[in-house]
Amino acid sequence: MSLAFVPAGPARARTAILISGRGSNMAALLAAAADPAYPAQVVLVLANKASAAGLATAAAAGIPTAVVESRGFKGDRAGFEAAVQAELARHGVELIALAGFMRVLTEGFVAHWFGRMVNIHPSLLPSFPGLETHERALAAGVRLHGCTVHLVSPGVDEGPILAQAAVPVLAGDDADSLAARVLAQEHRLYPAALAWLAAGRVRLVAGRALVDAADGAGALANPLP
Ligand code: GAR
């Protein structure tokens, strides 16, 4: 048994958010971290595309931003990650939150950050890893769908689960209406889960993540239709 992340001291954990696009989860994390009592401090927002809309949101909030264009590293994932790692080191980053970051990371990078890197995924993992999760949930006819925050392991959308929120799938849903219902829960779940990790409340036991949280660990939301 071991803590996933051990806070260095009373200072807030220096956290980078990695994005590829809109950045609404990033915005939810920034809003939470605006409270000085929140255990993570966002010191960097990094995008792999200069066109990522979330960069402007971060800059407007006064958060340092960086762009490492993945297009410039075609076929050279290690080179791309070395450039990302250099930015992380320059900002003294201790924790990484992937928020709609649509690049698959190499095993070496993931191993280096294991226990200190989280991701949010728009399904109840291990169901529907990968893309088009809402379309596939509708096609499968599931009655519950949702989102998952997990520690990042090698393998797409894999790793010990920190928290999940479930939402109902309603008769009239299309992918957009279902995505919106899930996204509202993502914005609630991610700040809570990152706070647990940053506060040193996540233990790794036999490959699973256990959360010591008086405010309710694990599944947070099962709203009734
Ligand atoms: C979110 O729904 C997030 O869960 C998903 O991308 C969206 C990004 O939106 N991530 C993945 O699919 C990762 N496998 P955002 O940029 O507004 O946060």
C-alpha cells in the first residue's frame, strides 16, 4: 500500500492542466483552484495545439500557458513528450490533470508520472474507452452512463479509478443531450477528485485507488430522471 501522491509540505500541489480544445473541464478546475484552500494550484495550462480555445480562457484567468505543437513532431512521440516535459520542469509541476488532451502518451512518460497524473473520460470505465462514448452508450442501450476520473496507466483510458458519476440515459436522448448531461457531472467530479489526489488522500492498494475522504469518495452522483 502506498500513497499515489505525497504532498511535499503545506504548499499547494503545483499542477499542470493539459488540453487539446475547448477546455471546459480545465475551466472547472481553474474555478476550484481559485479558492486558496483548494489543495492544488494551477501553475501551467499546456496545449498541443495553438488553436485550443481553452488557452484564451486560461490566459484571461492569469494562468501561464504554453503550446507544444504535436503536429511539429510527426512520428516522434518521444520528442513531443520531451518538449512537454521541459515545460513541466520549467514550471516545477508536481501533478498533471489531462482535460480533453487527445494525445496518447508513451509508456515511458506515463510510468514517470504514474500516481501523479489524472484523466477525465466521458464514460463509466471500463465501458467505452476511446472516442464517441456517447454514441456508443446510446447504441448499446445502457440505462446509466457517466464519467470517470482515473490515474493514468499505459493503455488508452486505463488506470486506477478515483471517482465516477453516473447519469441516466433518457428515452429521447441523442448524443448531444447525453454529452451535456455527462459534462455537467464532469465539471463537478474532476475538481473533487483532483483535490483528493493533491491532498494526499489517494492510496494505491493492489492496483486499485482508495480514497480517504470524509466528503464521500467514489460514485458521487446518481441523479434520478
Ligand atoms: C470531455 O468530455 C472529456 O471528458 C473528454 O473530452 C472532452 C473535453 O472537453 N476526454 C476524453 O474523451 C479523453 N479520452 P473540454 O475540453 O471542454 O474539457
